[in-house]
Amino acid sequence: MIEHQLGQRNLNDEHKLYYIGKHNELQKKLVGRPNGNGATSAPFGKTAKAIAEKHKVSERTVYSATKFTRDIDAIADAAGNGARDAILKRDVKITRQEVQKLAVTRQRYFF
């Protein structure tokens, strides 16, 4: 579903970043002990590199998109899905730095 959304032409920059970050979060493997079969997990950072190549962005963009996605989801947890939609659709004039500050503030006061 995420790949389908990223394939649409009418996505704004915020939507693209959000979906690239979601794609990275869903694809990356848990770091730690392997599951009983003795196989080791892929080297750290390989998932972000593959996603970056697939979407023709830098690996750093994938990491910042993942951070942006986590911040948006933190705001949505506190204020509801309407806040996520308003930010992504640009109904609310807010910068990425302000999104990050809101997410940090939300974590500080709600946890």
C-alpha cells in the first residue's frame, strides 16, 4: 500500500517524506538476537540504503523521513488522526522543525 501511495503523482513533499519513513519503519528488521535458527540479521543500515535507491533519494533523506514520520505519529497519538491529516495536507502552516518541537513537547508532558 505504501508503494502505491508513493507512486502517485499528486503527493506533496510532506506526504512523500511520511510514506518513505513509514516504508523504512515497516521494512527494517529488529536489531538484536536472531530468531532461533542461527541466521544473523542484515547489516545495520542496509534497509535504508535499499529504500533510498528505490525511491531515488539519499540514505540521509530516508533517516530524516523516518524521524519526521515518528514525530507526525507522536502528534497524531496526542491530538488525533485529524492532526496528522492537517499537517500532511498543509491545512496547518507548520514547518518540519515545529513538528519536531511539538513531538518533543508532547513526549515531555504526556509521558
